Amino acid sequence: MFFVDSHCHLDFPGLAERVEEVMANARRAGVGLVLTIATRRGSWDDVRALAARHRGVVCALGVHPHNAGAEGLVDPAPLIAAAADPRVVAVGEAGLDYHYDFAPRDAQARDFRAHIAAARETGLPLVVHTREADADTMDILEEEMARGPFTGVIHCFSSSRELAERAIALGFHLGIGGILTFKRSEELRRIVADMPMERLLLETDAPYLAPVPFRGKTNEPAHLVHTAEVLARVRGCDLAEVARATSDNFFRLFRRAEALCPARCG
């Protein structure tokens, strides 16, 4: 079986100092490709270099909403230029985070729209972060979609049925991570069970949000399989079907990655 981790942070502490080990663990677990996400403008070059050095790694470039104040993307041009690198397969993560409000909300919204413009211009999918900001996130996505099409994924989906349905209606995907395995996630499992399988991706958000039985420990791409097993139970299918469907979904959305993994990174 071949799995894809559609969202992790290999440059973050806990993973950065042992990337070779982390990727070897991933391959042994059947995770053949990981998408590592840059969250600061100052990390774009390092993340691109990391992807270039390691087999089975591609990257996305963006500015996390936490950093929208100090490193905000007023003009999409620098991101468009940086995304010309063939190992850059997506724009983001970007979006709105009202839980911490580390950046002013108007700066977050401005930054989010700049990322959308970059995604539209490059044709690369947008990786969306939203926390306690569902209504504003979807309003911006719907407004911007009316100005011109783009694609993307709601990263680390763990929110309402309404957000899931609005995102699916826009043509977006849902990134499903370790939260699906948590005891308190009964409603999330019910929502995910009802969503179209062709719109689901697997992710870890490593080094965060480790699934059961690793909850509270450093997460890594190899742990993705535990989330996949729960998704298989939720969907009433076998693990091989989850691996096949979510990997196919990834390559349909992140089209540039297909050229980098013609034989599924074998």
C-alpha cells in the first residue's frame, strides 16, 4: 500500500534534526510521499532545499495566519515567483486563526486573499488553515472563487458539517488527520463518513496532533497509517481502499507532484 502525508512540517523541531530517520520510518510504514509546508517567508528557501535533498518529499510555500502581521503577503508576486520551483506543489498554508489572534484579523484576511491570488495565478492548490473562523474563511473563499477559479484543501479538518459541505461545494478537499482517532471525535467521524471519498486526503500535521496510540508524543508521517485505519472503519472499507483512494485524490489535486512521482515514488 502507498500512502501520502498531505501536510506535515519536516523543518520544525522534533523532525528537522532527524529527517533521514523520519523518512525511513515513513517508507517502512508505507508512506511514500510527504508534503512539507512552509509557514514563514523566511523559511521558503530552506523548505525548498529540504524537498530537493530528500526522496519522497515535496513542499508548499506560504505564510501561516499566525505570521500574517510580521511576514504578511501583501503582494502575491514573491510567492508566485518562488512557486516556480518544480518541487513546490501548493500554496499555503494560509487562512484565518481566531483562536490565538497572533496577527490582526484584517492582516490575516489580506494575507489570505494574497495567497488565493497566487494559487489562482500559478494553478497550484491552496492549503487552507482555519480555526474558530469558519464563517469568515468560507465567505472569503466563496467571494474569491466568484472572481476566478482555484482549487485547494481545508487542512486538518475538524470542524462543522456546514464548513465541510460548503468546502465540498466549492470543489475543495478535506485533510483528515489524527484528530479523527481521538475519543472525543465522534461527531467528526460521523461527518467524515458522509463526505465523498474522492474529496478526502490523509495528513499528520506532524510534529503536532499525533493520532492514538501516540497522542501527546511527537507526530511523524509514519503515524499516518493509524489515522488511515480509523478512516477505513468510519467508511466501512478496507485499508487498501483508503490508501488507494486518498493517494489518487492527492495526485489529482496536487498535479505537479505526479511528475515527481511517476511510479508513486518507488
